[in-house]
Amino acid sequence: MNYFAHLHIASLTNTSWAGNLLGDFPVVASQLDEDLYRGWRLHQMVDVMVDEHSASLAFRVMPRLGRRRFAGIVQDIAMDYWLIQYWSTFSDEPLPSFCQRAVNGLVEDKSRTPERLTRMIESLEQHNWLANLGQLDGVEKAIHSIMRRWRHGHHLQGFVDELPQVIEQAEQPFLELYPDLLDFVAQQMKKAEVTHT
């Protein structure tokens, strides 16, 4: 899952907005404040569950130009796309309202985030682009952003070259995976409650 899904999970679990994004940024977990650490830890568990889910395994082996070993990176972004398409299935809150609430929550913790996440939050303050992750050009921009900052980024070009097909391939895996993920997250939160009582 990419930024949008992690923010959705932060909202559902009432955990830190910024903390739930920190799994995608370099941090020293032992130095995080408790609320940020809980979000960071939840992000880690979500990523492991998603990577190991049968729908993710099926997506990675589908025929396409992009190399199989990098398909999981693109899957994360495509899952955000489909969550936005199916938003009303998973939330009663209007999408624009959620996007604004997420940015407001991120801004509150901006001073406690690493530099790259701080810059991302500042860009969201200037223009809230979260809903754009549900558009084809938004997906392409997200992939290009990874390509620019990652030394192996050129390997993602094959996915960009046939992006509409890749997005279409991700729909059914999303529909199979996301409800299971939300169940998994709910179970993890119940375990955490038991541990702290």
C-alpha cells in the first residue's frame, strides 16, 4: 500500500497520520515518540501482510513489460488508485473531506518528521494532491517520483509504458486484498488493546 491507504488505516485506527507514513522514510524507530512509533509499527505490519497476501503474489506474476521483482512497488501505487475508485465502499466520509483531514493531521506532526516527509507535507499544504492518486496521471507522477530518487528507478519504466494495463491488472487483487487487510488491521488493534490493559 502507498500513502493513501496508509492514511486511511491511520484514520480507521486513530493512530498517528505521520506515523503511518514513516515506514516509507528513513527513521531510527527507537528514537520516535510513542505515537509516531505506533503508526510506524502498524505500517510495517501492513506492508508485510500485503507482500505475503495471495493477491499480491498473483499480481506480481501477471504478464507485463515491467520486471516481476519490481512489481510490488507499482502494486502499492495502483492499490491507492483503486482505493480511491472504490472509496465509498470503504468509507462514509466524502473523499475531499478525508483528504483535507489527512493533510491537517500530517501538518500537526510536521515538526517531528524527517526532512523528506516534511517536504512532502509542505507540498500537500500548497496543493492537496492525495485525490490525484486516483487518476492515471497521478499514478504516473508517483512512479516517476520513485524513479527520480531511486538508483534502480529506470527498471520501473516498463510499468509506465503500459500503465493502463497495469492499473487494470491491479483491480481484482485490490478487491481481494483490501478487505482482508482491514480485517488484519482490526485484529492487530485488538491485540494491542489486550496488551495495554
